[in-house]
Amino acid sequence: MEVEKNEFKYCEKPEVVTVDTDILLIGGGMACCGAVYEGAKWGTPKGIRFTMVDKAATDRSGAVAQGLSAINTYCGENDPADYVKYVRKDLMGVIREDLVYDLGRHVDNSVHLFEEWGLPVWKRAEDGSTQDGSKPAPKLTEGGKPVRSGRWQIMINGESYKVIVAEAAKKALEYNRKETGVEQNHFERVFISELIHDKNDPNRVAGAIGFSVRENKVYVFTAKTMLLACGGAVNVYRPRSTAEGQGRAWYPVWNAGTTYALAAQAGAELVLMENRFVPARFKDGYGPVGAWFLFFKCKATNSLGEDYCSTNLKVANDDFGKYAEDPHQLTTAMRNHMMMIDMKAGKGPILMRTHEAMQALGETMTPKQLKHLEAEAWEDFLDMCIGQAVVWAGNNIEPDKLPSELMPTEPYLLGSHAGCAGIWVSGPGDIAGIPDEWHWGYNRMTTVDGLFTAGDGVGASGHKFSSGSHAEGRLAGKAMVSYCLDHADYKPELGRDVDEVIAEIYLPMEVYGKYKDYSTDTSVNPHYIKPKMFQARLQKIMDEYVAGVSTWYTTSKTMLEKGLEHLTLLKEDAGKMAAEDLHELMRCWENYHRLMAGEAHAQHILFREDSRYPGYYFRADHFYVDDENWRCFTISKYDRDSHTWSLSKRDYVQVVPD
């Protein structure tokens, strides 16, 4: 297909703002906030300049934007080695144990900082009762005992969690700005759509280009090193929510796969991109279930009242062997599989017995304690998923009187929750037993020189959650300072013509301006495709061919190959995307990034010839977990010139003994 050329005849050319910095942080979530907090502390006295670019407003950007009711990674009395065992088991035996161990030994410090900054953490009173964060109690660093909802989780009053963390990051940026004399180092509502290699080194990043989603401006950043941490990928798949509810999802809808797409386009190696997360959540509201399972001891059954994890154990064991032996030791993915067996057999809906859990707890409580417990149950949603309370109200459901339906969601690509898709990075290098090839440079640096990542960006090391993403950002931030000091003489030179890149970025606006009058309805036009339609087409392809909800997360070699054919055609049509305004321009590039992430995902599932994550996806033609041949890392690399992917295996090495 012939691609249009943007000569700015039909859209206004943007103002160009050039910013020279040392460390560029792309994103505004927990990882980037952690990176600037830690990095500025070490780098500012050395004159190192930090710049953070967030496509949203940092106070409420990222996966923690709406709030959380628990911090899901806090080791406390637990050994980091046990944390590795927990993550390894839940992710079906294939993780980068050096990265997970490194996180486990550092994550508590971030949690202690959160409490110091004002985050209310629930504590155990001397009589063993729970006290929410509004009650005075010793801090964790003072011996306070957190209220655990599980071995690794602690309860918080977290509606303002992100605001608190963002405030510390913004203060670090302010400190850096004053000490280094730069005019501005925090840019909000600016969407980075392109990374630029160094003119003299094609495997080194020298800058990034993005555009304001509020003003007609383009920002050109040059930097010695950068952190790419823009979250995971949502809305790659057709969601279960439809029509006006389509914006409802479990993970944040603004996570557009930018982390994976920009890394791949820059030539970074990706790892385990076949992995995805399919959380079981309250139907339609996507409300969290963790606190109900762990803290309120709630049970989930099929519609007949049966424990599907027990009744379906033999069937799952026949197919997946040791991964389905004990109903109390199942992985997150395997519990999904057990649920789906019953749903396919007509034993649905799956019910969360919230009313029974509340009644059982009420038998041992005073009326006052029970009232407080009910408040805690509601707060679980008001902290992080207020839409769930609205769904209950709209369906006349009082969770202390009636059960609620559970449903596995559409798939999400991520590396910080119960999933491990992402980018292959260098580890810390100081952990005994790791292969030399796991540490080739600075901690959390990708295979592209100077390009770092953290949080959802780091592959093969899930279960870091919010606190772990912040801690990982801190690790990367400190390593980036070392990189800058070691490359003090490096002066980045952009390897592409800036005007050429800007013309590419604004092409959708030029296409719209050129052809908008061809039809009476600007959303329907034979010369272009609007981002909403492009996204619908992407989601349909991914859903029907790459193991989405319509096929019960099942695919095969022939299905994947046909899906990749459709994705290739869609990538060609991306050159015909049209944007009516800056918001739609952002949507165009978000959807292109989703396409890139989805293509990597499909290529990896096709390459891996087993069903490594049953309950997340199934290969119908390889309906088993093959540890003999496929207990390994799958690695991909994208060639931007030929638009092709190359895939390979890399050995898994166990560092922490069972």
C-alpha cells in the first residue's frame, strides 16, 4: 500500500521544543516515580539532569491511578529466596531468579518510604484485631505489625496512594531542577511516540520525540540514557465490556503497549511475550477479589456450590501433570483453567460467596466489629474500583446478602502483576549461580545500550506489583546515574532527521485534513481509518485468532498463522490512520503500539509449542506443559527495516533451590 507523505499542506506544522537532558524518564507511574526519587538523590550532586515525561498527569497516572487497597509485595519476615520460590511456582517454573531475588531484597524499603510519606498502613493491635490506617500505631520500621491479607500482601488505606508517591517524585524533580539550573524537567500531557538511535551507534538510544496532547507542540529530547516504563498493554484484545462500557477494564485502559513497542522498534530483545494475565474478577465491574479470598476468607464455587478446584483436579492433572496435583497449591493460571472447565460444562455462573464469608466472620464478632468489617469490605472497592460498587447497586446486589458472579477477563500483557511478559534486561550481577549472559551491563538495562526499563517493562519477573515497580524503578534510576558517570564524555546525536520524524508523527492529521470532505460523515471514509475503527479491527483479530475470550483463550498453529496474516494487513493500513485532533493523534499512535505488542504476543505463542500457562492461554495442538523442551525463555527481536521477527530459546537456570 502506498503511504501518504506529510508535507503539512492540510494540517498546521507544530512548534518544536528541544530539551537536552542526561536521564530521560518516559512514563509517570510507580517505576518512573521510583527512578527519579532514587536517581536524583545520587545524581543531582554530580550535576546530572533528570527529565520526566508523562502522557498523563503524574498525580493520577499509571496502574495505581485510582488507588489500591493493598500492597501486594512486602517481604517483611519472609526471606527473599522464598519470594523467588513463590514467583517461580506461580509463573509455571520459568523466571529470571536473579531479578526476582534482587527485587525481594529491596522492595520493603520502598514500602517503608510510602508509610513515611503518609500512606496509612493497617496494623495488628496487641489483641490481634485489625486497625485501619486511621488509627495511631507504630510504623513498620518501628516494629508495627502489618495486617496481612496473604503471605506477601499488606492492607492499606490506598485511595491516595499514587498521589503520595507522585509528590515525592515531583519534589525530587524540583530539587534536581534547582540544583542543575534547568528551566523545566517535568512534562505532563506529552506522549512519546518514537525513540531515536544515536547517529554513530545504531545500538544506542540518543533521544525521544513526542507531542503534546493539549497544544500543537512537538518535544525533541536528547539524553545520555533513558528509562522506558509506560506500563503494560490493555485493549489489545476485545474486552468483555461492550458499547458504553468498553472503557471498563481491569488494568488501566491508557496502558497502550508503548513500553514493548518502542523497545522492539529500538531493537531490544523481548522475553516471554507469550505470557499474558487473565485475572478472574467480579463480572462486569472488574472488581478485585484478592482481599475477599485472602482477608475475608471468601470461597468461590460453581453454581451447584462445588469447589471447582477440587472437583476438576483429576481432569487438570491428566492434562498438566505436576502443575495440578494439590487444590491448595495451584497457580493463578491453573485456577482459571479449573473455573473454565465448569463454565464450559454449563455449571456456571461461577459465584463468589461473599454473603457466606461475611456471615461466618460475623459469628465470632461483636456488632461493632462486624460493622467495621463491612466498612472494610466496601473500602476494598472504593479504594481501587469504585465501578464495582456501582455495578452491585445497579443489579440490586448487597454482597453481605447475595453472592456475586466471577468471570475471567480479556487478556492483558504485563510484567508486574501475575504475568511476566516484557523486555530482556541485565541483572544485578552479584547473585551467586547466575549465568554470565544474564549480566552484561547495568542493572535493568535492555540489550540496547543506554535504554533501561522497570515495572511492567521488565520481563520474566512478575509479581512485583506497585511496591516492586517502585523499587525496581529505584534500582534502574541508580544504575542510570552510574551509566551517566561512566559515559560523562558522551554527547548524544540523533540518528534521524527530526523534521522527517515529526512529519511521520503528524501524518494522521495530514491524512484527515486532506480527505475529510470526501464523505459527509468524517468517521466513514474510503481514504482513511479512524483510530476507533483501527482498534476494533485489532481487537477482533486478537480475540478470534490469538486466544481471546470468544475462543475460551484457545488457539493453534493454523489460527495463529492466519491471525498474523491479518495483523500484517492491519500494519499496512496503519499508514492510513487519520486524526481529527491531538487526542485522536494520540489514539492513532497508541493503537499502533498495541498492534506491535499484539504481534509480538502472537509470534511468541506460535513459537512456543506447549500450553505453558493453562488458564491464561491454551494451544489446542499442544495441550500440555512440556518441561523437557520448553522450560526455557523465549526471546524475540524485531527488525524494523524488514518488519520481521526472529525468535529463539534461551536456557532457564534455577538459582534458588526448591
